Amino acid sequence: MAFDPNELLSEVPGIGSGLRIMSTSTQAKTFSGGTALLVKGTAVHMVAASGEWVVWDGNGTPPLDEISGFVWSDDVQLISGDEVIGNVMMAGRLHYDDLLRINVTEGSHGTAGELDTALQLARGLGFIIEGMDGFG
């Protein structure tokens, strides 16, 4: 996909974040209660029954193995027993290496293979995944 100069891209506030993420659509969403800190780039999924967002877990059980968006442009701190409002990137460009590090290596939300499968499906939602072997 070619770069569109009319497309509004936003990068993380501050220089030196090191993340290769550019959002073209970010929306405020309600997250289910919990205790985790969801860092920028964490893959998330919307639970249709409740309308709340949860961390993508990659366990292969539909629909939680599907990625609906990514936490962006601020981290989201979940609170036990309470809903939290946070921003979710709904479309844009992300780099595979950053997503692998955030969601699998450091986040332990799934395996590299599960992430690959979920990212291939996420491309149909308006995400451009750069650096993904055979798919980028």
C-alpha cells in the first residue's frame, strides 16, 4: 500500500519511543477490570457480549484469539473490579518486531505463531503490518 500524504498519522508523544507505530484512527474504549498495565502496542480484543475490551490472549479460542486493535497512544492501567477508559488504535501501521516483543516476548500473551495468524486477520481491519515475513 502506498503512502497517502493526505492521511493523518500520529506517533507516540515524545521523541525516542523506539516504536514503529503510526495510527490513522484512534478511539476511546472501555476496558474490563483487571490489574495489568497495558503498554502501547498491546494487542486487544472487543468482547461482543459486553462491549468491553480485553487483552488479546492468543490461546486459539475464538473470538479471543482475534485482534481488534492495539493500545495507543498512552499505556492503560487496568483496575481490579472497575472499568477503565483507554485509547485503542483502530487502523494504521505497525511493525511486526515491535508487536512480537510487546505481546509475546515481554507480554506472554501468546506464541509467535498465534500472533502471526492474528495479525494476518487484523490486516483486513485496516492495519498495515510491516516487517512480517512473507506478508509484508
